[in-house]
Amino acid sequence: MRKGTKWTLWILGLMLAAIFINFYMNQYSFAYALITVLLFVFMGWGFLAKLKNDVRQHEDHHRREHQSAFEDIDRYTR
């Protein structure tokens, strides 16, 4: 397992444990605040994944068009 994944799982586990402990100790506002932070983290992670995917799609599309143009030039100049 990669080092970054291990740290992410540890932090996620500690956050979930903190949420359960705060609910058990009747500190609901702090538990809900931790849930909100966790939701923001997951939304940010999803946004970054979508952004990375969009950039790759754009680069692939641009590369395919560029290669197609070179193939057309080679075909007509032979």
C-alpha cells in the first residue's frame, strides 16, 4: 500500500472514531461539524478527480486532432 493511501485511511478512521465518540458524549454540534468537514473533503476530492479527467480528455482530443492533421499532410504529400 502506498504511503499516501495509508495516511489517508488513518485520518479517515480517526475522523470517524471522533464522530462516534462525540455522538456518544452528547456533543452533537462538534460531531456534525466533523461530518461537515468530511463532506467538504470528499466534495473537494471529487471536484479534483473530475477536473483531472476533463484535462486528460481535452489533451487526448487535442493530440488526436494533431495526429490526424499530420496523417492527412503525409497522405497528400506522398
